[in-house]
Amino acid sequence: MMWLLRGLRNGVLTTRYPARPDPYQNSFPAAVAVTDAGRQPDAEQVADGCPTGAIQAAPDGRLFVDRGRCILCGACVRARPDLFAWQPGAATATAHRGTLVVPESTETDESLAALRAALAARVRRLRRSVHVRHVDAGSDGSDEWEVNALFNPVYDVARLGIFLTASPRHADLLLVTGAGARGMTEPLRRTLDAMPRPIVVIAAGTDAISGGLFAGSYATLPGVGDTLPVDVWAPGNPASPFTLLHAILLALGRAPTDAGVRR
Amino acid sequence: MTTSWTETSPTALAERLRAGRDAGRRFAGLYATAVDASHLRLTALMATPGGGIDAVDALAPAARYPALTPRLPAAFWYERVIHDLFGTIPDGHPRLDPLILPLPDDATRPRPGGAPCPAALDPDDHVLARRVLGTGLCTIPHGPVRSGVMESVEYLVETPGEDIPHLQIRPYYKHRGVEKRFEGLDLAGGLLVAERVEGVATVAHALAYAHAVEALCGVPVPPAAGLIRVLHAELERIANHLDVVLRLCDAAGLGVAVARFGWHKERILRLVGRLCGSRFGRGVVIPGGVSGPPRLSHTALGAELDRIRAALDPDLRLLLVTSSFLDRLRGTGPLPPARADEHGALGPVGRASGCRDDDRVSRGYDAYPLLGPAMVDDVDTGDALARLRVRVREIDESFRLIRAAADRLDTTGPLAAPCTPDDGRGIGWAEAAQGEVLYAVHVTGGRITRCAPRSASFHNLALFGEVFTGDILTDFPFVEASFGLSIAGVAL
């Protein structure tokens, strides 16, 4: 009884996202942007300064940041504030690995649209009620905190019909964190096999996308992309709860669009 | 506080450590470094009560050396890890099962500190022992894919149905090759890895790493940087302790309490994010100081802390009088003080069983000697409830320390001293929410040649299998939550 009253004490704490934007989304740096799209004479040298090889120099001297490899350490922003800047906003998840490379991806708009359409057709029946199974494939532990945060009253994803399930047999969506530890390859594969079709797979966090700082270790694969058919890539180290929520909504075709809010 | 380095022979090492143990010192860790193809150097770390942490070296053949575990039971897991990483056999070890990396042969191993290892080593679970004996006894595997959002680990619960007479722990699933990853990096690169060894204790790991590097530089950290370090370390402690409270409430099915503590924890993480740009305090600590001043004013920080406390304190008070909850914790997962002392149990787990050691107090660092943190030293019942009580009081003390640090903070001066390390080896420590974190860092020409992190999670998890006396399967989540460990820091 005491706890019941305590639960009423502070009123509604839950964000209105995705129906409305949440101010917290834009209050911390969520990604690195390239502010100078021109050609840099020292592009190779700038790219070498990145500890995970996320900065790529094109042969013509233009710079790209692969957010799927970026661990948000900020070394580039500190060293070259004329070329790189922090970018707030949690809507950083994408449905194509290539589009994590900014400022521009090599993918054409048509192929992206086709990809989204195929995903939308697959998830049509899941849209309003989706059960999520999380698997850790070699995370540093912080990713699990952020996934758990989705179920606290601030994010409360149950209001959107998103639920956590213990059994892969009941799961529609596989949310994978961690750098792809070799020891987890087989358990991951078995979890995927146990899930009913259709399946949506989200690689949550830079580690899951590319291995992050642990790419190239003898004990990890470079992310989970080779083990699983990943549909949505959610960058961040770890991916913040808003990024994770954006990724889930994107997978379900329910993410807010630029044109207007859709639910 | 300085670290002394002494040398002995591998045959004398066990006796030497045992004598230190009998003289009241605590076994704090053991790691090995590949010297050449046929030798490795064992380094044991011993903590002196109220003093520093000293290292004892012994050069041993790479094939085998006399095991320490028979004389020093706390070395049990450490020697299994040395076997996993080097293929070296500790002669006389009671049970040399693979722990973090099961491999079929002893020849191909990562060998940290030595030559580059093979590009890929796939764990082979055929080399693991599977033994179930006794009438009606069966094994229930919990994991590696757990129920709920948890880190991957496998607990093999060997049970006749209700009791848990034996538990096998297999953390190897998420082994990431962390120790090898440090090698060849510069100091800034090593810091990035250290922050991700155990992500929920980012600040503590960064601090222990920075302290090890600073021991090689011989420069004092600016006072303001010491205060900012304390600020972030204590916020991290509150978040971790709240996570434990949250998981205990979840195990008891207290839905409202889970929601309340989830909200409090989220507010702490958001406050950390507003202070430094990362919800986990990443990028704050750098060798020599901190990367910048807090991004919130003193008033704004104080006001937010007041708001959080005003909501949190009544919830903690109510939790500690919720009898349906306390009944599940009282007497659950008891760790007897004698066993805790023998093993040198760390952090809240140790303090709940009467181990009076806290690196912030016993071997203070940064601004802690100035702020005088109080150690919880009057709890020794050793059950899950005692561990909760220790954490609740530490949350209170952390808020006081944050306030005291913020009040004294003056960021007008420099916040980092230039840090150019001499070649050599440094030992650093810090008290994480889970307990003492230790780092041994070897540097040559500004590059890391060997780095051995030892998390409190690793040290304490070895005790986890022993505390189920009298407990049944439904107590499992309470005991697990009350230990409050992170598997990332165990499997490395």
C-alpha cells in the first residue's frame, strides 16, 4: 500500500517521444559530424588519429566518419575542431550499414527505399506489439544498462507495445549488444534459430556493429554482422536509450520522420 | 603511496605470500607476463592494511611452476586464468578447468606481454568438464543467454531439485582478449580500453589505470582535478548501487520500487551526462588529471542533487522497512566473515562480511584524503541484507562526498599535469562500486607492453558459488543481484 502511494507521488515521468520530440534527446553529444566537406591536404594524417579507424580519407582528400566504428572518444573533435563537431540528437540508427558513413553514403536513395520497403513488408504483422529478446555478445556491461533503461518509467516502451521476453520462442526482435565475442557465436546462432519468423535483428552499439575498440582482437569477430542478418544498426558506445528506441521504431516502420510525426 | 617490487623464486613464492597473509596482509591479485618463449614472470600483489599494494615477482618456466593455490586458496581463479592465457601448468592446482578461454592445446595461447598472438582463437567447449553425480541430481544451466537483459555468463546449477549444493561458473563466453588489446597502444589509447574493460565502472577503471601511469610519471595531480575525479567516481558509485537495489526489487517483484529506482538511476546517469557529455563518465579522467571542468555550475549541480535526494531518500527508507522484501534477503546467500577474510573479499560484499578495507580510506588517492570518506565498518552478518545495508549507507556517504568536492572545487588553475612516463611498471588502484580495481601497467618508450587489469568482479565472483548454503533456486536472483558484479570485468 505504501509503495502504491509512492508510485503516484511524482505524477507522469514518461517522455512523449516519439509522438513529440524530447528535449533530452538533443542535450548530449550522440555522434560526430564532418563540418568541412572539402578536400583536406592532410586527410590521411587526420584519419590516422582515430583509435578505431572510424575516420576514412577518400583518395581525393575528402573525409568521412563511419559512425559504425566511432566510439565517441572525441579525439578528432579536440584535435581538429575545424573539421569535426559533436552532433546531438538520438535519431542516429539506420537500416543500412553504409548510411552510417557520413557526410554522404555511397548508397542510392532508390536502393535504400527498396530496403525499407522490404523490411516494412516483413514486419507488417509486428507493428503494434513486438517482443524483444536481448543477447549480450561481448559487451562492456554499459550496453545492458541502456537497454534496461528502456523499461524504466522515463522511457517506458511498454506504452508503445514493446515488451521484453525471456524466451526466444516468443521473440520477434533480437537486440544484440557487444563486440561479437567468439564464445557467443554459437549461442547467438541457436537463439536466432529458436525464434519464430519473421525476425528483426538490431545491432545495438558500436561494438555490435563493428567490434569497436575490440575489432581485430583474437577473441572477437568484428561485430555481429557476420553471424546474424542485421536489419537495423544503432550506433553509440553504448547506444543511448533514445537511440535504441529509435532503432526499434525504425525496424517497425514507426520512427518519426522529418516530414511529420507518425505512430 | 609507493609500491615496492621484490623478487623471489617460483618455488618460494607460495610460502612468501602465505607468510604475508598470516601477517595480516591481503592477497590482491596475480598476473603473468610472457618474458620469452620459455619463461614467464609471475607477479603477485599483496595489500597491506592501511598501506600500499606491493608486488612480488618470480621468474618461472613457461611450461609449469609449483601452484600457489594449495597454500593460498584465493589464487584459485588467478591460476586458472594464467593457464588459459599462457598454457602454463601450475603443478598441484586442485582443479585446473578453463575459466575465461577454453582451448584444446597448451601450445597456442594469447600469452600477454609476449609476441603477437594468432589472429583468432575460438573457444572450444569440448575441453570443459561436465560431471553430475548422485541420485536424482541434475544440472540446470542458467545462461549463457540469460532471462532478462543481462550480461552473458553460464551458471551450471547442480541441484537435487531445490537446494544448490554446487554451482559452476563459466564466464568465458564473453572473453574479448582485453589484456592483449592494450599492448602496443600509447597512453591515451590504453585509457580508452581501460574505460571499456568494465563499462559500468568506467571512472574507477580509468582512475586505476591513470594512477598506475602517474606512478611512472611522478607528477602530482592538480587538486582541482582530484576533486572532479571524486565527483565522478561517487556519482558512478551511486548509479551502480541503485542498479543493485533495482535488481533486488525486481527479484522480489516489487513493481513500483523497480520503477522508482529505475527513475532515480536514470536521473543520476543524466546528471553525469550533463556534467561531462557521457552518461558513463567516459573521457573525464586522463593520465595526469581530468579533461575539463564540470559543464554544470556549482548551483545547478547542487540543486539537481537536492532534487534527486528528496525523491530517493524516502524510497530507500521505505524499502528498508518493507518486510516482505527484507524477509527474502535476511539470511540469504551468507558469506561467513572467516571465509571473506581468507579470500580477501572486496567492496560491499567484503564490507558486509566484516572485511574492513576500502581503498578510498585505507590507501587514499586524489581528493579522498582531504574529504575523509567514512567506511561502513559495523556490519558483519554477511547476508544479502547486509550487502544492501552497506550499499544504502554508501549512497548516503557518496552524496556527502560529492557535495564536499563540489564546494571546494575551484577550476581556475590547470586541471591536468603533463604526464610523460619513465619506462617501467606501475601499479594503480581505485575503489569501484564493486570493490577495489587494480591495474598493473608496463610502459616502454611511451607505449604499453603489458597491462593487467584486475576488477573486483573477478575477485568476488570466485566466492559466488560458495554462498548458497541453505538457499534454494528461488534465492538465486537475490544472491546474484546482491553481489552486484559485472561479467565484462571477469571474462576480460
